[in-house]
Amino acid sequence: MTVPLRHFLVGLALLGGALLVGIGLVVDAVPGLGGLVHVHLFLIGWVCVTIMGAMTQFVPVWSGTTLRSRRLASAQLALVVGGLVGFGAALALGRLSWLAGFGAVMLCGFWTFVYNVGRTLATVEEFDVTERHFVVALAFFVVLTGLGVLLAADLGSGLLAGLGVSHAGVRGAHVTLAVFGAVLTTIYGALYQLGTMFTQTALRGIDHRLRAVEEVGHPVGVVGLAGGRLVGSTALARVGAALVLLAALGFAVVLARRLSEMRVERTPMHTRYAVVALALAAWVATAAPAWIRSPTAPEHVLGGPGSAPLLLLGVVGFVILGTLYHIVPFVVWVERYSDRLGFEAVPMIDDLYDDRLAAADGTLLFVGTALVAAADLLAGASGTALGGGARGPALVGMTLVTLGVAVFAVNAVRVIRRHSPGTLARVALGRFAAPRAVGGSDAVESDAEAGGAGAGGGTVEGDGTGDEPAPAE
């Protein structure tokens, strides 16, 4: 239980830092390469760390197998976060010669994650649609992190000048593989599972044709778009962009159809998934004109005006927060209450969080995202950088998003603190937490180092490779 929850808590803390840096950028208060600090804290610190934690817990569950190594799952978090903190500090302080070293540390963390989950998936005889997406996403993780280290080295030493490729080209490919390759592919794969499971529906009719278009078109389009940006081929990038857009629109329709046919009571997760379907369609509408016109332009890396907030906040942000509204209570519920079911009254999973806080953070996040996207659209329409009439809505929007995330964090931490068998410190710090007083009210048996298990036939224990669960204290 503790391994994925630790990823989620650390990710939320880094998201808070990313949002504060974002506010600082709007008011010109961030030193050095603050924009890169903001992007890396958001995409690596929150999005990727959360994905790593979620895959660690649920790949074994979905696939009915055992995680290759729990120790590697803990090591991946330490390496990625340690490298990221150093990387961000180097960017803020202008110490560009440090970037390659810290980038290499992050690469080791990501490749540890890829190896661990990849070896876990290798035990599955036949992949379903979710597992196929995850395998593709893992391949994107390997390539994008390698390009990231090259970019970091080039900022400090001009390495790329001798390799025959431009910094802008490698950067465009790196961002494409990160956002559309690793992150969006993972999201699509997870939502094929979660979208049907938590609406109690199944794909039918046109859903299957749209899924086939997305499953082939999206990865092929990502490779084409990244390759075109890498070598400066507008034609190749345009074909790749068209496939990515077509796949996104098809997936938005599939998700909307699942929600429209939902057979269960609506929860905060379903509400946020509805925003995702809307935001994904809106992103396609804003990105298509820019990508058709000039898909290799640096300012069009995520689309046109308004596209970046819609994609990063409206799609990626709402998917992760919506999913965490089920994952965090689910993991805690399995550990605390599942063995008591049928013997005594136990709460339902959705009873563990506060409905009023969920409604508050949903409203704050939705309004904040809309304001940030509108400000970006306004700035793009005027042909200027963010400023003037656009700066006010952007600042208000970022503030509301930050408050929304803070409310969500309070709600999630309350679930862990009130219902987890272990203390919050044990969840966050594991074996590095201060010893608990003898006779305390919190049990240690739930700690991952004591052999926490998954559900549905999969576990997060070791497999006889030196990762056997330690005995409970």
C-alpha cells in the first residue's frame, strides 16, 4: 500500500511547487530558466511520478501477476525526485553545467521504472488494450529520457552542435514523446480500463472502430510528429499531427459515450472524466489550425493558443485527479477494511473522502483552468506574449487552480490520516519515519516494507529475487 501512496503524496507536493512557480512566472518573480522549472515540476514531478505510482500498484492487479521488485519501485521514486530537485535548482540558479548529471540521475530512475514494470508485464501471456498501451508508453519513456539527457548536456556544453541536429529539433521531439507519447498513451490505456469499469458499461458499436483508430493512429502519429520535429520535416510532422488529433477526437467520443451510458451513481471521478472528454475535444479544435499550418514551430509544440492549458490542466490534470479520487481511497480501503467485510459494518470506498471538499476543488479547478485557457487564447489572438489584458485572468486562474489542488490534497491526506492503518509519516517516509511509540494506535503491518498487497489477484511483493517482504515489527 505504501509504495504507490508515497508516489502520490510526493507528486502532490511537487505539483504544489509547480503551481507556485507558475504564479511566479505570471508576475515575473522567478529567476533563471523558471519556465523550464515549472514544466519539469509539473510533468515529471507530478504527472510522471503519479503514473509511476499508479502502474506500480495496478499493473499487477490488472494483469493478475506479481510486481518484479518492490525495492526497485522505491528506488525509482528516490532517483527521479532527487534528480528532479537538483535539475530544477540548477535551472533556477543558472548552473547549466550541472544539468547533465542530474538529468542522468532522473534517467536512471525512469529506466528502473521501465525495467520493473516491463519485466512485470513480460509475465503476461496475452496483452489486453490497456497493457498494449502501457508497453508502448514504456518504450516512449526510454527514448524521451535519453533525449532529455542530450538536451541537458547541450545546455551546458553545446553537445548537439557536433551531432548534426539542432537543440530546437531535439527539444520538440523530447516534448512530443513526453506529453503525447508517454503521458497521453498511458492515460488512454488506463481509461479504457477505468472508463468501462467505473461506469459499469462496455465498448460497443462505433466504440470498437474508434478504439482501433486510436490504438494504431496515436502511437504512429506520435512517432511521425516527433520525427518530423527532430529532422525539421514539416510534411512528416503534419501527417503525424493529423493522426494524433484524429486519435484524440476518437478517444474523446469513446469516453463521452461511456459516461453517457453510465449505470452507477456519479462520483467526483466521473465528473472529472466528463471534463476530460470536453477538454480533449476543445484541445483538438485549438491545436488543429496551428498544427496544420506549422507543426514544427516551437510555439506550436502543444498546439495553438489555449491548447497547452486545455491539454495539461483540462485533460492530464483532471484525469489524474479524477483517478486519484478512486485510487487513494481504494488502496486505503483494501488495506484497512477489506478483511472486515461481511463481519462488521465498514464504509464504502467513496465514503472515505469529504464530498464537500471534492465539490469545492472541482469547481476551483474547472474555473481556474477555463481562465488560464482563455488568457492564453487572448494572448494568442493579440499575437503577443502573455501580458496586458491576459495577465489578470491568467493570474486569477493559476491561483484558483492552486487552491483547487490544495483542497484536493487536504481531502486525500485526510483519507490517509484517518483510515490508513499506518501513520501518515510512515506512508510518506517509510523506513525513514521516526519509530512509533509502543502500543500506538497505528499498525505497521500496512507498510509496504512489511509486505503490503494489491487486490484482484495481483500483489506488490517481490518474486524471489531478493525482494521478499520484511517481517512486521
